Amino acid sequence: MIVRSMSYDGINIDDPEKDYKTIINNTMAFLCERQMNSGGNPLKVSIDTIWKQELGVFQDRSDILSNLERFQNESDFIEISGDNISLTQSGINHCRERQ
């Protein structure tokens, strides 16, 4: 379901689906890396941290949040709670499979 992580230099107004994939791929890559380095401890990350470090090309935080919420509803990999995002057990398992 998740395509390999790839970063784009800009948003694509003509192809919002490409932006969705960029946001999800970069977010999942970030969360997977953090989770694998956490020693197995539960991990919550600020959405703003991911925005600044991985998704800075997107000017509007609400666009990022709406795409993350869509992914949360379509998959069982992430959980958004307030301004934080974390991997579910399915998300952690997905990260292990990617290694």
C-alpha cells in the first residue's frame, strides 16, 4: 500500500493524489525511522515536527493534516491525537516489514 519514500520539491496543484502520496510516504518514513530507533517504546511525534523536517514544501498545515486524517481513516497505520501522530501496532508491523 505504501510506496517507497520519495520527496518532491513542490506541491502539485494539478495532481492532489501525488501530494497525498508524498505526504504519506514522507510521514511514514519519518515515523518508521523514529520507531526503529526508539528501542520499541511507544512513540508520539508532533505533526509540526514532521511538517518542518519532512514536509516543509507544503505551505498549509491544514492540507497536511487533512491528508493525514484521510490516511488514518483509510488505513490502520497511524493515530492522530491532538497535535501528535503515532504508529498503531499495524503501522509498527508495516515498518518492520519494510526493513
